Amino acid sequence: MRTPLQGLLFLITVLLTGCMGDSGESKFRRSENTVYARLPGEPDRLSPLITVNAYSRTINELLFLNLLQFNPETMELQPQLAKSRPRVTEIEDGPWKGGIAYTFELHEAAVWDNGTPITGNDALFTFKALFVPQVNSAPARSYLDFVKDLTVDAANPKRFTVYTDRKYILGEPAISTMPVYPEYHYDPKGQLRGYALKDLTNPDQATRFSGDTTLAAFAESLHSEPFAREKGFVNGSGAYALEEWVTGKQISLKRKSDWWGNDLPNAPATLRALPDRVVFNIIPDQVTALAALKSEEIDVASQIDVNDFSEIRKDSAMQALYNFYTPAALQLFYIGLNTRNAKLSDKRVRRALAHMLDLDAVIRDLYAGMAQRVIGPFHPDKAYYHKNLTPIPYNIDEARNLLKAAGWEDTNGNGVVDKSLNGNRTELELDYLASAASKFSMGLALVFKDNAAKAGVKINVIPKEFPALIEALKRREYEMNGGAWVAEPLPDDPKQLWHTESDTPDGGNRVGFGNAASDALIDEIRVTLEEEKRADLYLKFQELVYEEQPCIFLLAPKERLVIHKRFEARPSILRPGFFVNEFALKQ
């Protein structure tokens, strides 16, 4: 039996140790300074010049540094390798008159892993590598085609100037957010030293360089498996080094003990490196991701299924372990339509398909209301988003009318409309590639399938793992696909996704959109620095895309982010919604 005093002492002890296990340790499963993060898909390679894979980017940003980087909270460009933002001057004479010169100076302390200084020569090498025609860097080149040359200060190799031939709305951020590669590591034979950047950037030289065997050998090395994924080969100036990549399971990084940024005074957020290790668990499946959260196998996860997120946010056990956030996401969901496909080449068919989706119901039922509709390729938070374009309503009758006007009718009474294409009777049956790992992607595809059947269109939903889905899109071996774009907190440059020059296997224009008129409008947007005038051009471009409907534009979601309470961390509007380098372990 306890006395009243003993009972009171026992109650106090329970209250004081309620967050402790039997051994007096934290109630949390782990205490080491390692962040375990969910990665919803497999990266394709850890080489930032030659990938547009969002999952690769999440890891590359810990391995490689840019000249400048976006602050995850303020969205402003802050120093990384460079000491400050560049000195910007207009070029008044010479071959690039009317262009802009950007002069950078690198941190004195910045060194590579072998102890040698990071200099302007490494930046020069990186730009050369980007413009080697055999290197698969078309998406990055589309943003940097205004760059013409780079010179390194003979008196101070830490200072260099990038020269461009014209003004460009993204001039400073496009140049500044280039990852810098170590020349000694990626080009030990000095294969690119015999080539001038001004020649590699010259379109008139493209034919000559495309058959150059030395450049081809360099590109083959850069694309090789070791430089894509192996410890000791993937090498940047970031705070972390690759420890191991186990395909389909895990990618682990370890903080470098002698990293040059460790002792940098007043380091900005873009140079913080607080965790000792970062382990990315590759978990495409939502059910598995949820189980990993509940068992504390991961500390942070984004892109949680909306219904799962709503449920676990109400769970008292999960509330004791995690913080929950729903920041705005700079992301757009869409259904891509292969306009080069004969069945989808008529814009009336594409608009008819858009009428087959009740997006208000989709947002309510499949996204728990955590999203808003969009009408085109720009995020609705952008000032130049076209608010006067009417969202295409769900209307099966209008869809049927449009199909009939385009020559599609059910002539054999089997419930599917048909038409003669190239002399053959063809039914409007479309394959829809959907991400097998995404509940929303699969749910949307099934809703679309049911609705389309009401209009006489047969949809075959084909689940695909992410790498296989991307390969199919690159080869244009698809008719429809569910996808998403990640935006930046900058003026939009439509070239990568919408210019005909980007309609290449490694380019971003996978729907085959565009003609001379749309290309001219994109080109004008890119060089118009006056915001008001550029806004008018953006509106015209959105009207053009709206008219052609190369995609069914769906929604802009909110992020669903879960972070373990053993860390102090902040959410961010920037993808993926968190930055593990800033996770501070609580004592």
C-alpha cells in the first residue's frame, strides 16, 4: 500500500518521465543525428547537368553546390560557392553588344575534396560540359542558350565573368544556379581544355562538334554508370558525400568531416549542414510510406496521400511523434496528350477529353479539398496567371458534340466512337499511363476512364513505375499520361516545356506542342525585362495554349508534409517542401 505522499511522488514521476522509456531514454525510436527521409521515386542519376528528375535533384542539392541558391524560406538568391550575387553590367561593344556580363567571385575557403581551390576554371569546365552536343543536357541548355563565353581573371582565378549575347528574364538565376563540377575529377585527361566555350556555344559550329570523337568520348565518360551512381565517382563541393546507393531501397549520404563550409563564419541557410548523415529510403508505395512513418523508420515525408494525411493528422499517437504542415506547393498536375498521335492531333478531340473530367469533384473527393483548379501551364499564385480564362466544365454532351465535329461517331454500335484514319477504321481507344505508386494518379485515371466511357471513349489505364513511365515519355511511346511540373519562385520561361526546340527525347516538350507563332511568342517573353509588357505576353501565351489544349490542366496542390519532432525544421514552398541540411537535432 502507498501512503498519500508516496502516491503523489509516483504521479509526479510519471508526469516527468512520460516522454521517456524504461531506460530513461527518449520515447522516440532514434536519437542519432541522422535524418531518414522518404523519397517517393527512384532517381535516374546523381549528375545535375544531365537530369531533370525531381528525385535526383533532391539529392544532388546536397552533393553539389551552385554559385547561388534559393533560400528555402525567403525564396531569395543567396550565396553558396560565390561570395555574393554577381556584379551585372551591360555589354556596350564587341560581338555581344547589348548582352549582359555577370561577374562572380568565389569564397576564398572553397576547396574540392582533394584540397585544391575551387576556381573560375571549374565554372568554365562546367559550362563547356553543358554545351558539348553529345551530353544529354538539352533541358538545361534551353535555359542557358544566351550564354556565349566565360573568362577567368588572370590575377585572381576565384573571379570570373560570364558573357551573354542578350538580356534574359532569368539571366542571373539561370547562371547562378548552375552546379559547379570539379574539372580534375570529371575530366582528368583535360579533354575539354582544347575547346573554347565561345565555339561550343556557337550554333554555327554545332555540326562540326556533333561528330567530334574527343567530345563524344568525354560525353560517354560523363554518362557512364560510375559517374551516375557510385561512391567515389559522384563528387561535388557540397557538405555531403555519397555513401551507398542500393537500387530500389536506399541512398545514404555522409557529411564530410573536412568540408570547407564547416568553419565559414555567418554561413547562410544555403550552406548549412546540420545532420551527420542523411538516408533517403526509396518508398514509392503510399501504404508502405505510411507504415514507415508509424514505425518511425523515416523522419520526414512529403507527397503523402491526401486521405492518409488527413487520417494520421488526427491520430493522437502520430501527433506525439510528428508535426504536420500544408505549405503551398509550386507544382501543377496535368494529363499530357501526345499531340503527334493521330488520334489526338485534332484540338477538338483534346478539348472533348477535357470536358470528361469533373475536376471540382476530383479535388473534393480525391484531394480532400487541398488543391485549386488551374487553366494552363502557370501556377495560380503567379501575378500573370490568366484569371479570365474559364475552366473547362465537366460536360459529357459537349464532349460528344466536339468528337462528332471532329468526325468521331459510333458507327458499329459498340459504345466506342470511331473514325477512318489512314484508311483504317479506328476506335477512339487510348492508353493512359499512370504512376503505380500514387493513389491520386491511379484514382484520377479510373475516374477519367469511367467518365470517358459515357462519351464513347475507351481508356486503358496502364500503371507504370516511375522510371519506366519517364522512359516511355522520352520515347514518345504513350498516348496519355498523368504528370506534374515543379515550378520555381521566378518568372516562367516556357521554352523548356513548350518550345519546338525542346521537342527532343531529352527535352521537356513531351506533348509535341508548338509552331512558329508559339515559338516566336516564347522567344519574346524570354527577353522582355519590363514586367508589365511581359505580363501581356504571358496572357497571350496562355490563351494560345488554352485554345490548343495539349494537356488537360488539373490542379495546383498543397503539400502534405510530416516531420519528426526530434528535429527542429521548417517547411518550405520549394520542392520537396523540406531541406534536410537544416534539420537541427533537439537535445
